[in-house]
Amino acid sequence: MVFSFIVASEIGFWIILGAGLAVRYLLGRRRLGAVLLAGVPLLDLVLLVASYLDLRDGATAGPEHGLAAVYIGFSVVFGPSVVRWADERFAHRFVGGPPPRRPPESGQALVRYEWRNFGKACLTWIVTCGLLLAIIVFVDDPDRTADLWPWIRSMTVMLSVWVIWPIVASLTTGGDEDDSAQEQAGERPPR
């Protein structure tokens, strides 16, 4: 049951995102589009409730429960960035909005960008591992939650690998490079 909700959440995310952007830009109904886009996090809530009900009914926490926690963690933290990314591209493509922002390629802007994304990865780790630990405590049965510990280990490995990019960016970027050259070239710094 939980795996079906994960698939439905992912499909629903893109459907709601597309509908929200279409209503906002193609129909010119900005408020209704904003309401639809605000509904994206509700999918995470539905998935969380489905996982809770499944465990409450005596299911053994399996890989699908771990995947649900990971999905929720990434969606909560990176979801707004994905919505912004899609919004910029949709506005540019369909209503002549400004070109979408591009990630910085070098300089201190790149370093800030990489550390900001690593910070998001840390928040994802906190949310995901917090949910996994909450399930483990809630179920209070090591036999029924044994499959969740590898997810915590995998998320920790993910974080350990992710830190490589900001470290490399920090080590390979000259500290005196000014970001104003990028701004003068028409590139805006990332949000």
C-alpha cells in the first residue's frame, strides 16, 4: 500500500505542479495557480498518514516505509526549489518571462551555491532520519523496524558524499574573485 502512495505522490506532484503553472500563466489566474501550488506539500502529508496507518495496523516496517521517509525528506526540503525551477522555465517559455537562472559556474557564487545545497541536504537528512527514528520508536518492535536502519545509514553516506562538491568548490575557487563580473554579464546570483 505504501509503495503505491509513493508512486501516486510523485505522479501527483508533477500533475499539481503542471496544473498550478498552467493556471497561473496560461489562464492568467495567479491566485488559483498559487493555491494549486500550495497543495503540493499536501501530498507529503497524505503519504505520511498512509505510512502511519499501515504501521498502526500492524505492518512490518519495510523498505517502502524507508523510501517514504526519504521521499518526504527530499520533497519537503527540495520541493520549493523544484517548484521555483519549473516556475521560471514555464514563465520564460509560455509568457516571455526572463530567462531561467543558471547555477553559477565559478567564483564565490559557486561556493555559496554548493554550500547552500549541502545545507539543504543536511536538512533532508534531519527530516528523513527524524521520520525513520520516529517510526522505530513508535512501532517499538526491533523485528518490525529492522529494515529502517539501513535507510539511516544510506542517508548518512549520501550526506558524506554530497559534502565533496562544496569542499571542492571551496578549494578550487580563488577567494578574491568578485561576483560582480557575473552580474555584469547578465547572470543573476542564485536565490
